[in-house]
Amino acid sequence: HLQLQESGSGLVKPSQTLSLTCGVSGGSSSTGGYSWNWIRQPPGKGLEWIGYIYHGGSTYYNPSLKSRLAISIDRSKNQFSLTLRSVTAADTAVYYCASEPDYASGTHFDYWGQGLLVTVSS
Amino acid sequence: QSLLTQPPSVSAAPGQKVTISCSGSTSNTGNNYVSWYRQPPGTAPKLLIYDNNKRPSGIPDRFSGSKSGTSATLGITGLQSGDEADYYCGTWDSSLNAYVFGTGTKVTVL
């Protein structure tokens, strides 16, 4: 089965850019059958879906974050990335990457990374 | 503010049953498939139920899902201490054009 692992900076200054990468093993981020998602969870709070990139490269973003967000994929490295611009303290959260399979009728996330805490602070 | 409402907490003794509700609207739970996730403290969420009532391989049949109208329900039978966790429902919202999660429910085994 798939294994996902987040990496990136755990501390970002306000107004700067948050950049994270998710490495995929046990499968390929370039093959069909999955879309690759980012989800976040502020400390002590619930889950928020950020967006996804399909294996072919098409993207779909949460409208609440769309103006600051970009998700990309690097098939040669079997990884996909998140870029969030102009961050504030409200973007402090544990960021998860997760896979969404095509086989089912509804959207759901079958494999998750362990999560990476990103703190926005000067 | 989440569009999917869950009870903040439920509890029961070991071996008993608990149910967790997830209440939404016609733009989300009423017309889209619901999934459920379990998140033990300090760990990533794990998929328990998808497409309203299907279990991924490896998830025991103690966990069940159902949906009626705009509400979905997760049932856990034979409650164990290892079931203590936060549980979230989730579904696509056709008005927001985004995936939304429920408010979360903390399950306590007495």
C-alpha cells in the first residue's frame, strides 16, 4: 500500500511563503487512479481540506485558500508539493498529505502522511 | 465554521456500542457520499468508512456506517480502550465546491 511523508520548514515568518513536499512510496504519484491532497489541522481544532492535484496535473483548490495556494507534482521524484503565500498566524497547523483513490463513488482519503506541524511566527 | 455537525463527545463502557451522528444539508451529506475517519491523539486520521457504509480492508466489522436523508451515522460495537480517539465525518459540498469535515467527536471508553 501507499506510504506518504511530509517534509519542509516547520517555522515560517508572517507574510512569507509556506512550502511543503509529500513523498510517495509504495506506488507512484504519476500513475492513474489517485489524486493527491493536502489537509490541515490547527492545534486543538478540526480538519480543513486544502486542495488536490490529479496525477495528470489538474488541480482543485479550496475556494477559501485559492488566491494564495498552489499545488504541483514532480513525477520524476514521486512527490507533490504545496505552496501557500502570504501566511499569517491563522495558517499555523499540522499539514497532512493524503491520497484519494478513483475507485470509489465518493471522495475519501485512504492513506495519510504522519503530518508536519508548521508554525507561523516571527 | 463547519457545515457538518457532530456531537462533541460520546462515551460508553468497554464492550458497549456507541453511535456518532453527522448532520449536514442537501448540498453535502444529503447528496454526496460520506466517509468517516478516526484520529487517536497525536496521530494522523485513518479511514474507517467510505461511500456511506463501505469498510476498507483491515477495518473490522465492529465499525459500520449508514446514511438517511441529510444525516450520516457511524456505529462502533464491542467498544475497546483502543477506540478512544476523535472521529470525523467528511463529504463533498456541492455549494462550496470543497470537501468538508465534521466538527469531530471525542469517544471515551469509560
